[in-house]
Amino acid sequence: MKQKPTTILAVLAALFGAPAGFRTANAADAAPAEEADNSTLGLLCKGAGVDPADVRWRVAAGLDVKQAVDAALAQKQSEAQSAAAAKKGGK
């Protein structure tokens, strides 16, 4: 009895666990899921709602993580207030 390689792979995957994207129609095109950033920087950025890339360059410039997140948050709030003022003045 001759079996197809895909059948054998499917049985092995069922027994030992399938790699990510194995059962999808486009398994070759399936991108691995981006892992959550559970670092201190990632969690602070997520909690404050700021971009981690914005915070990273501030840390690279010499700020500690907390100061960098606070500065990015202050800039975000300032930009939001400026946009709201411009929108209000434009009406």
C-alpha cells in the first residue's frame, strides 16, 4: 500500500503537533504571529498608548525607559491638543 507524503505528514503532525501554518490553505505564505512585547518598555508603551519605536529612540538618546515613555506621552497629548485647536479654529 503506497501512501502519499502529505498523508504521512498529516498523521505525524497530528501525533507530534503541527508547526505554525501547517493546516492552512497557504501554509507556505503563512507568516508567523508577531510575539507580544512583554518587556518593561513594551508594557509601558502599551499602557500609555505610545509607539515603542518612538520610545526606543528616546532611550537611545539617553533617557531611561520611564522618562522616555512620559516624554512620548506628553508629546502625543500636545499633538492631540494642537490638532483639536486647529480643528476648532478651522470651523
